[in-house]
Amino acid sequence: MDDIKKHRDQIDSIDRAIIDLLAQRMSHVKNIGMIKKGQDIAPFDDNRWQEVLHDRIELGKKLGLSMRMIKHIWNSIHEHALEIEKSNE
């Protein structure tokens, strides 16, 4: 049972780091949204999105993660990022 607790404690620590990194990412998204608004650029850039998704899938594959999981996670992150960028409109 102590082994399980050790691993769970590590997972909890990693989860906190992930949430902190997501908050940092969304702060940059908000800044990009303000810049795009000032330059009259649409929030969604399909070319950039395809580039990001492809890069993250490839990175995930190299690290032994499933493409399905990476696509699911990044689609969710992207959806929320677009909401933030659009809130600047």
C-alpha cells in the first residue's frame, strides 16, 4: 500500500504542475487574443492549428503516448483557448 501512496503522491504533484502549465498557457492565449483583436486577425488559424496538432501528436508518439489521447487532450485545450481568444472580440 505504501508503494501505491508513493505513486499517487507523484501523480498529484504532476497534476498540479500540469494545471500550473495550463494556466500559463492560457495567459499567453489571452495575450495573443488581444494582439489579434488589435490587428483584426481572426481567432482561429487553421494552418497554425494543424501544425500544432501534428507536432503534439508526433511528440506524444515519441514518448509512447497514444495518438487518440493526444488528439483528445489538444482538441480540448484548443477549444478552450479559442473561447478565451474570442472573449477578446
